[in-house]
Amino acid sequence: MTKRRGSPLAWGLLGVGMLYLLVPLLATFQFSTQIQAARGIPISFLAYNNVLSAPALAESFVFSLRTALITIAVSVLIVVPTAYWINLRMRFLRPVIEFLTLLPFVIPAVVLAFALIRSYNGTDLTNTRDGVYVLMVGAYVMLSFPYMYRSVDTGLQALNIRALTEAAQSLGAGWGTILFRVVVPNLLVSILNGAFITFSIVIGEYTIASLLSQPGFGPYMFSVASRKVYEPSALAMLSFGLTFFTILLIQRLSRGRNVGTAVR
Amino acid sequence: MAYLDLQNVEKHFTNFTAVQNFNLSVEKGEFVSFLGPSGCGKTTTLRMVAGFETPSAGEITLAGADITRLPANRRNIGMVFQSYALFPNMTVRDNIAFGMKIARKPADEIRRRVDEMLGIIHMQEFGHRFPHQLSGGQQQRVALARALAIQPQVLLLDEPLSALDAKIRLSLRQEIRQIQRKLGITTIYVTHDQEEALSISDRIVVMNKGRIEQVGTPLEIYNTPQTAFVASFVGTLNVLQSTVKDAAAGHVMVADQPVNVGKPIREPGGAAVAVAIRPEAFGLGEAGNGANHLRGTVEDMYFLGSVVRLRVDVSGYTISADVFNNQQLALPNRGEMVTLHFMPEACMVLPKTAEVTAGVE
């Protein structure tokens, strides 16, 4: 990269882009503070107060938080050994898996939810409360698969995984030791990346949660939006802030750990 | 039975044979090199000893026990890789301690042994560094210490110096040999570098196309190669196409100049054979005692310090001749006619059909 400042045109385009992103955000924020404007108070955070004091918010948020953590755990347990094994022994399968990771982008969430409901109709997965929850987590694991797999796969590419595995084997390590003492620690950043993206998907997910009648944060936001005027904007700002914070966390963690994972 | 025994070991992959008919006995404490071009099966053989590949046929025994099908992590064999393969998430100390931690050795024993290993590789002050903070040569020394820390029955080195630059390569090679001698550890060393193999080994196994060409001490491999491949792969060789004049007496003609190879030739009179001579077998000027002489024109000279390499055109063949440097050495000029002498015993007669690839440097 040269130290050039960039042409005025580039800066102009960047400015237009930023305006396109920031204006609606600022407008939403401005609107969320108007709840008492009619009473002569130009800026008020009452809407935020209302949102945060509603017990349903905390309930739905905790519900989605728990779901997100379970999804991440399941996803990591499935994806890490799979990606490791494919990179180690079944590299010919990589194109196939890469194609599969595209499917969640191609198949709409509505189709996924209905397909799951129809396929498992009449079984415990649709007839019991816990079953439906499992079904939802299953759907989320599928949604998280592309992000988790690609992130872990990239991490594995950066390591000389075959030589590391063989070095560990020659020192007496079995598969469990190799996976948990060599592979996972060196993939921590990749796993965290995948985990945070999964987290932000699951927290705000609406379609699947609502079709399976689950009290998630997404459906809650939607119900608030259909009943109130100012509170949805406040909720949107809070949700945005949370996502932003998550992304910030990802960057922080990956920057801090990058040095430790650099491999020649 | 020897300490490490490979009997009729073969390895077939789906569409090619990597190793066939491999027989080798390695004595305890011996340093054996596998030497050959890439794809000759040397690494595959090493990987079968390490347990990363299973032989298609044959048997491998170590200290009397059959290890042919034993998983790699139960063999107690130390391995050093070309790519170092240090664990990036662990410090130097943790890397060295890894094998002992798996073996559940007591903490103070591990600490003592790690200190000892750091001393052996002269890296005491680097214990708390991470691999990415070390140079390539340092990383490879740590990898060596890590492999030795578990007190393996055999140490395997797979082209350990290939990724390093020339100077480090030379010093680390000597260090590896010193450590090996000190610990008396049985070692197999894979390399494609003949100089490396010649300088470091007790015995060399020269391989080509999945087969052993010759097993012998460095001196035997260099001075009495038994196949055309060994002759051409190890060291520099002048190959002169010639015609048999008198098979029984060992007389051939190199173009129009007679050469005595000192022993009867299997091919009949009139047949074409190749006569191979090492560059250092030549001397400048005339010599008595039944020496051969070839006359030619000096094309070029390279001053290499202790030796001077002459390139001499002899009847259309370019011959490399190494002359030792000394105070009295009078070098000819370029384009000057010179006489080269060499003893009949220095000639190796190779069948014409033999594929001689690495002729002149």
C-alpha cells in the first residue's frame, strides 16, 4: 500500500456510502427520543426506560442468549473435528463441503423451518415443548454452519496441520490430546470468530423462532414493533449496539491472539 | 537380529509403487542416511518406520518387537520434520515437555529434563519464547530437543535442514551429529543432499525409484559405487563415451586417445561403454607408474579456494578436473594444451545403456 491519500472522488464515494448508512441510524435514534416531544420535552429516554423495564425483554433476551450458546457449543463440536479431519485425511471432500456451506444462503429460513416441521411432523420433535426447542437449535446449527466452517477451515489452512498432528503422534499423543491440546488452542481465534457471528445471527433471528412459536428476542422485537410507536426504535438501537459490541469484541480478540497463531 | 530391522518392506499406493523390496538392518547407535532424488521412496520408508504409513507388505521390528502395525503414538520414536512443526501455541519449554506430559512424568522430572535438553541445544535463555519468535535454525533445534526429550528408541529426521540457509545448514548438521554421538541414539536421516549424507552418516542407503541401489559407508558409496545411478548421483562424475578396444586387457578408446581401465571389461571389443572418472582423480602433467594420459585444451578455470576446477576439452568431451591448490601450483592459461593424468583404478566402467544423468556439474 502506498501512502497516497486517495482521490477526492474516492473520499466522496465513501462519504455518500457513510451517509447512506448513518442517516437512517441517526434518524432512528432521533425518533426514539421523541416519545415526550408532544409534552414539550425535545429529548427523552423514556422509550429506553420502557423497553428495559419490560420483563419480557429480559426473558426473551435470556432465552435467545441461552439458545445462542447452545448453538455455538453444538456447532463447534460438530464443525471443528469435521474440518480438521477433512483437512488432514479427506482433502478431496473440500469442494463438496464448500458447496454445502453455501446451502444455508440459498435456502430461505422459511423453507428451512417448514421443511423441518414437515419432516418431523408427528414425532417428539414437533409434539413436545423440548422437541421444538431442539428443532430450533438444529436449524440454527445449520444456519451457523457456513460461518463456523469457513472460519475454522481458514484457521486450519494457516497451520501445517498434518505435520503438527504427526509431531504430536510421534510424541505419544492420541486423537483426543491432539484435538484439545494442539488443534483447538491454535484455532481459538477462528472458533471465536465463528462463535460471535453465530451469536449475532441467533440473537436477532425472527423467522424460524416465530414459525416454531418460540419466545425469542427476534419475535419479541417484532411484537413490540407492532404494538408501540417509539419503543421499537429504542429497541432497534439497543440491538444494534449489542451487535456492534459483539463485532468489536471479535476484532479485539483476534488482534490480541494473532501473534500467537502466526505460523511460518 | 539387528536393533531396527526392515524386511521385504513394500508400499503401494493406488497408482504407483513407492517402495519395494526394502531390506535394511540398523545397529543400535548407528547413524544411517536415506539418500536419493525426490520421489525415490526415502520419505515413505521413513514414514513407515515412524508409523505414519502402513507397509503394504513386509515387516519392521524394533528392539526385537514387531512394530509393523503399531500406531505411531505407541512407538516411542522421535521425529523431526522439514517444517519444524513446533506447536505454535506453546513456548519452547512446553514444546519440549509435551511428550513427557503425555507420558505423565512427574513435574520435577519434566523440568529437569527440559533444562537438560535446552542445555544440549544451547538455548537455555529461550525457554519462554514462542516458536514464531525464533529463527528457523533455532526452531529446528527446539524440534530436535522435543523429539529427544521422550528418550526415543529411534530418532528420525526428515530433511531437517532443507528449509534453512546454507550457513545454518552446515553448523546444525554438525550439531545434530554431535548430539547423536553423545546420546548414542539410533538415527535415520532422510536427505536428497549427497554432501550432507556423505559428511554425517555411518552408513548411507542410496535409493532410486522405490528401490535400494546401494548400502554402504560414505567411503564405499563414493569410491566404489555399484550401480550407474549411485555413481552419477553421488559426487561429480565425468562420463566419457568410449569404445572397447581390448576387453581382456581393459583397453578402451576415448575418441582417439587410449585409456587403460585397469581391469577386464565385460563388453566385447568394439562395444560402446561409458568410462566415469571423478574430478579429483585427475592430476596435471605427465606421471609414471602406468598412469593414463589425456590431452586437451583448457576451456575455463574456477578457483574454489582449496581446489581449482579445470574444464578441459578432450576430443570434444568437457572434463572437470580438480587440482589441489598449493604454493607451488602453476596454473595453465585458458586455451593452452594440457596433459591430464589419472590412474587406471580411478576409472569406473558403466554399461552404455546405463542412464547417467548427473554427469558434469
